[in-house]
Amino acid sequence: MSTDSLIGFVYTTRVPDAKEFVESLVSRLGLGKRKWVSSTDDLSDDDPFLADTLAIVTVGGDGTILRTVRAAAPHGIPILGINLGRVGFMTEISVVDALQQVPIYLDGSPRIEERMMIQASVSDSSDEKSRYSIHALNDVVITRGSLARILDIDATVNRIPLTTYRADGVIVATATGSTGYALSAGGPIISPDSNVLLLQPIAPHMSLHTGLVMDGNSVIGLKAYGDTEVILSVDGYLDTSLRPEDTVVVTKSPYVAKFMRMKPASVFYTNLFDRLGVKKYPAPLIST
């Protein structure tokens, strides 16, 4: 690790002990001035210290990583996740092993795993110029507001009409996001290194229930109609109200999320079943 590079530490504000744990970890690592510490609430992608940051260590769960990625990805900074959460599909090490293992990742040669991100652009249907764009690692969701009313959502793929979903909403997820909200909505689990997009309806009524997996370079257009508020949710923490004339276009992001790994890629499947609480059965005895 270069003596001029910085190591960032980002902690969740949802766990009371997270800040104290980070302060203890930083002190015991002896990084001195070669570090910065931030909560997820205070971190921004235009913070000046990001340009000199070699890696970011997150302390929390997947939600902490999703919030950190928005700042790390534009600068190409890899993330090392310490799991304080309940699931932690994207985290790498446990809080119990953090003090012993973090120096190995920072001073060793971990492999860098890259995961596809997506970009949601919102525009007026009468003007194709984007009003604003947001990048996401997990998913982009169009859903109804507080009223329990079904939405009609027109979906296009590469500007060709696909269908009109009658549903509570529609999810566009990356392979990484397939284990998030999309999984709860009945979607498939996709290997996280896959360059694909998943289009998954939420509680559809009299329309296609099955999620569609399509090429990662596809352009998905979504426009919702209904007599209730329509919400655009990005990675489960950025919510914006859509106007009746708004169209959302989801494409592959120019950014990728980077993660520091030492475990083999195949451990994803073991962790997946462990964290989902799937029962393991012993191997059958074979008589000879």
C-alpha cells in the first residue's frame, strides 16, 4: 500500500455500535493520517479526498455498500465490506475477523471483482432530453405510492413495445440485484458476474408473472399510468416522485462497482444458501 494513498472507512448509521467499531479498527490498524472516516449519510461522490483514495472499507451490510458505491464507482475505488448486517451478500468478511483480515486485503494482492451497474434517466415524454440520471448497483424500481392501487406500466425494449404490466410495480435489476427486491418478487437468482438486465413485475394482475432476463446492453423504457402517486426507487434508498408525463429509461451504466476479494468466486453460492437459511442435507451413505 502506497504511503501517499488513503484508506476510507464508511459506517452505517443504523447500527449504534458501528461508528465506535470503526474508530477502534482504525486506531488498531495504525493508519495515522492515511485514512478518512465517514458515515453513509455524509459521504458524497464529490468529496475531494476520493481522488487519493486507494480503497474503501465499509462497516454495515449491503445497504451500506449500496450507499458507498455511489461515491466509489465514479472514481474506480474498490470496496471491502465488513458484515454487521443480517444478510450481507456483497460483504467479504465478518466483524469478528476484521482486525486480522483487513490488513491482509489492504497490503496483499486481492483480486478485484467488477459488477455491472445500471443508469436510470428520467425525461418528459414530449422531450427525450434527460431531466436527471441516477446510477444503481442493485435495482431501479417503479412502484405505486401509499395507496393500494394497481399501476399500468408500459415497457419497451430497445424502443420496441414489449407489454403493459398491470402490477404494483416493475423492477429492473442487475445480476447483483437479483438477490434483492427482485428475489422477493419471485425473480431468478443470477450469477453476479453476469452482464444482464432482469425485468421483474411486482405482484402482477392479469399479466406476465415471469421475469425476463435480457442482454446487459438492452435499453428498457418504462412509463407508468394510474390515479395514484408513482415512485422511482433506486437501490432501495433514493426515492423520487415521478410526474405523469415522465418516462424512465434504464441502460447499462458507464461505471462498475469494484470489490476486493480473496475468496473464490464460487463462494457466492455457498454464502447465498447460508444467508437465505436454506437447509443443508448430509451426503447419502453409499454402501459397497
